Amino acid sequence: MSLPVIDVSALMTGATNAAKQGLARHIADALREDGFFYAVGHGVEPSTFGQLDSAARTFFALPEELKLDIAMAKGGRAWRGYFPLGGELTSGQPDQKEGIYFGAELSNDHPSVRAQLPLHGANLFPDSVPTLRDAVLHYMEQATTTAHALMQGIALSLDLPADHFRRTLTTDPTCLFRIFHYPSTSVDDTRWGVGEHTDYGLLTLLATDEVPGLEVKTPRGWIEAPPIEGALICNIGDMLDRLTAGRYRSNPHRVRNISGRGRLSFPFFFDPSFDARIAPLPGFAPPLKPPARWDSQDLSAFRGIYGDWLVGKVSKVFPQLSTAL
């Protein structure tokens, strides 16, 4: 059993409408069934990922005290920076990973920063790895372009105009980026690198190194999702599940690294605008009986703007920092 592999290059180029419609059908099949697929032809350049991977390895090889120069506690309301092993919680349990949080790079005079919106501001970059800044910002720029294009394909797969999401929900998308390092654990260790969870927003683009570890819960049970060279692993989040009234499901996933080597992953989260009001898409009324979820949550019960949803979720991941928000 494996996740489908979809060539999305038609969305990145001036392909015919027929080609895009054919691609949309493949996306619809993947998202109805698994909520995940591998994307090839996605437009993120191999050299861009290579520079990011190299800078990340340099950072995580640093002594702990140097990594803590950009500790998340120094990021304030922007919620950026480094957390050590066990510093992030999933469902209340410490993850067996360390990582760095990034977002859109905003200056102090940006209107959202002046308004003191949570999760908006400047990133923290280490002086000890000067290449990391350009590598992260360049990767985020390319990933944002790819995500906008993939959302066109998702719109078409839902019989909506290709620009529907960009006009209504992602005019000013919330773009968050993480770099995670999962140390290898023993086969007998029952702790997870990251436990069972779903993502919060619309769309996640995941790049990884060559080390496996990701598992996805599908209607066929838990399956492994090993890396495919040059491919991004794409999955939808809770808000697209909410918007489609469950037609597209945000399926759970988890990570355990028992490879004997460290594992790097690079999830890019492409989410609605912070002030976007969340409501079902045209023609997608909430079901009378919400479908059962792994966490017993009723997504259709959420009313409000995306920023409120996101802040509530993030505050549970780092409760010790929640007062900054």
C-alpha cells in the first residue's frame, strides 16, 4: 500500500484547461481517499532544497547553547525560533524532536506587527549559521508559489473556479514553516517523534531528507510514507476538511525514526489569511451528523476567523509560551 504520486506540473505552467481538469480529478481521488499524495513537477528547485538541507544540518550540529541563541522565548508574539528535544507537545505528550519555527518575515513597521497580531513579526536566525536566513526565505518564497498553484488544482477538483481560494481565503495567506530534526530512537522505544495528529490549516507541503519515518492513517490502516527523491508530500488540514464538510478529510499522521540516523523534515503550512472567516464552501453544507474523527472533534462547530483557530491550537503545543499571545 502506498500514497498516490501526482505530476502537478500542469498547474505550474501554461497547460491547457483540459490538462488541468484531468489533474484535478487525480487530486480529488487522492484527497477523498487518503488526504495525502506525493507531488512531482512542483516547481521547487532541487538547488533550493539542497541549500536549505545543508544549512539545517549545520544548525542542528551546533552545541545546545548556540542553538538556544534563537530560543522561542525570545520570539515573543511572533512565535519564532528554536525549541529543544521534547520542547513541543502533541496531544499533551512531548515529541522526540527539536526544531525551528519560521513565518513570513515582517518588519516592525508592518501593519500586522504594529497591531500586535499573534504569529506575525520577524524571524530569529542564528549568527552562527549565516546561510540559514537566505535558504529559509528563498525556500518559503518558492513553496508559496507552489501552494497557490496546488490550491488552484484543489479548487478545480471541487468544481470551483481555479482562483476561488486566492480570491476568498488566501489573498494574504498565513505561511508558516518548520525545520524538524528527529534523532533516531530504538525499536523498543514507544515514544513518537511526533504523535498522531492532523494539521490545522489548508495545505501542507512536506520535504524530507532520505530517512523514512512518516506514517499516514488511511481507510486501509496505517501505512508508511517513505521519501521519494524530488517529491513533496502534500496533505490537507482541518480547515479544508471543515470547508468541504468532510468530503476531503484531514487524515492523521505521525513520525517515528528508528533508522539509526537523524531525520530532517521541512513542513511548509499554507493556511487561510489570518482574518479570513471560515464557512463551508458553496454547495458544501455541514452534515447533520459529523463524521467520526480520531480526536472526537466536530470541525463543523468552529465559527470565526482562522487566526482564532490557529492561536488556540498553537497555544496547546507550547503552553509555557502561550502567555506571549
